[in-house]
Amino acid sequence: MTEPVVAAYIPVLHEGYWRFIDRHARGRRLFVIGPSLVPDYRPLAKDVRRLDPGLVAAAVDAWGICSEVFVLDEELAEQLAAERPALILPAEDVSYQVVERWIDAIDEIFHTWFYSADPASDPLLIEDPCPVTL
């Protein structure tokens, strides 16, 4: 089995995404899901806060957490599907759609997470309710 990879739709950069990436993508490849993979998904089309995925990938790469950072487009999704790695994603609608349409992973691990201003209720600050072990 190949090394697990992480994929996530990251419309904006904030501490919650940093925590997710630090916990799950440290030393791994990260694929920032581009909107072209789900062009008919209306919530993404209407997302006015969304940064360009290339900018997000460059910024995340600069953090030095991941081994590599890519924008996941159709071509890379097909390559990833052929590779069939274990795949770690946030448990979000867009993640489910991308896996269903594009990627036949060996294992999909959907991590339930959210960012909360209340550290006592934030699963990325307390014990992980969905630990990833491969």
C-alpha cells in the first residue's frame, strides 16, 4: 500500500485548516481540491469567500508541514485514482462528492472536524474523536 495522502477543499486559510493539515498531512502529500472537480456543486459555485486553489496550495506549501502540495484537478484526480492510496479527507459534502466521482481509493477516511473558538469543544484541540491509523 502506498503512503496515505490527504485531500481537502480549503476555501480560506484559518486556524482550523492549519490544525487539520498539521494533524493529518504532516509529511504527507496534500491535494487542495479545486472547484473544477465538482463544477455543478452549487455551494462551491456561490462561495464568494473562496481563494484561488493555487494561492491556497502555495500558502500551505510555505508552512512546511506537507511533503508536497498540489491543486487537485481532473488530471491529478485520475492519476490519484490509478495510484489508489489511502485517502484522508474532512467529512464534508465536497469530499464525499470528489471521492464518489473521481477517486477509487483503497481506504477513505473521513475525519469529522470543525473549528471552534471554544477549545473545550474543539476536537482538534482535545483527544481526536476519529483517530487516523493506517
